[in-house]
Amino acid sequence: MPVYKLTYFNLGALAEPIRWAFKLAEVDFEDERIEREDWPALKKSGRFPSENMPLLEIDGEVFTQSSAILRYLGNKFGLTVDDEIQRLRLDQVIDITTDVRPSFRAYFFEADPEKKEKARLTIVNEVVPLYLRQIEGIVIKTDGPYIAGSKLTYGDLSLTAALNVWIGVGVITEAQLQEAYPATAKLREAVLNVPQIKAWLEVRPKTTF
Ligand SMILES: N[C@@H](CCC(=O)N[C@@H](CS)C(=O)NCC(=O)O)C(=O)O
């Protein structure tokens, strides 16, 4: 078995679906968490080729890009489906959640309180509905609970982790998700109740998202 080391901030966010993949496969990995104050020096240390995280080391070889890493582990650990159209849906959902990130970045890094509130309202009223409508449209194509029907895949892990960020940041509540996007809410519940994930959520370091 290869030696895996995952490095990220002390957050769920982009690393969390990767951690869940390891937990589901019951494969050991080192869960290195970098404190914010240590990051500026580490970023320029030469250890991080993309100067960002997450980073996955497999037997010492360094890999970047969270979606590529998740897809690799999903394929390796059987968290995927054979059907190509179903796989297209998984990847579509991952790319949709990726498209949302720039608007979150603009909000997080805005210093002016008035502009920050405007950015938040744009996310709440325009960005989240636009993307969740698309996701709901994909999820309802099967009887659920997952994107590919009864089979849990890396796409569900990615989507659920993204939803947890959106809920954690406060741009949508669990009740609003349930009300407006019931199939997506059902999928998130199903993923969070998978025994290995549920057990991990109870012991993992507590963070806002
Ligand atoms: N496309 C990359 C994006 C990685 C990324 O933006 N990471 C952020 C954290 S979510 C980061 O490391 N930010 C610190 C920095 O850029 O200095 C991926 O999916 O892995």
C-alpha cells in the first residue's frame, strides 16, 4: 500500500472530500494541517509547486489539484460508476462547484464592508441559485439518493463538501436547501450518514467549514 500524505489548511473545504475517500476505503493517510500564520513562509518554501493546497504526496511524489486528486482516488477506491454518461454527470457537478469559487474568493478578500456585503448578496441571490438549480437538475435525473442513483461516488463527496462550505459560510441554510433543492439536500444527508463519514465527522478537528 502506498504511503499517502495530504496537506491542507485546518479546514474541510477542498481537502474534505479527499479525506472522505480515504475514510470510505479505510486507507490510512497522514492528515497534515497547516496553520494560517505558517502559510506565507511555506507557500514560498519550494515544497508547494502550485503555491497553494491541497497537496497529496504518494510515496513522496507530490500531486496538486483537488479535483484531479479526488477523481484519482475515486477511481482507485471504486467510488465511481462504469456508465460514461453517469461519469459525465459527476464531473459536471464537480466543475459547477468549481465555478462558484471565484465569487466566494471575491467576497472573502473584500476589505470594504459595503462592497463585502454587496458581494455576499450577489452570492446569496444570484450565484448560489444559478448553480444549485443546475445541480438539482442533474441530481433528479436518477431516483437518488446519489448523483449516479444508489452508487456513492467521488462526485457526491465533492458536492457534499462544497454544500458544507456554502452552509458554513452562511450563504444558504440547511432549511433553504431542503425547501428549494430537495434532491440535493437528500443527497447531502445520505452522504453525511454513510457510516465511515459519520464516524469521521465525530472525531475530526472542528472547523466552521
Ligand atoms: N485549483 C486548485 C485550487 C487550490 C486553492 O485555491 N487552494 C487555496 C485554498 S482553498 C489556497 O491554497 N490558498 C492559499 C494561497 O493561494 O496562498 C485545487 O483545486 O487544488
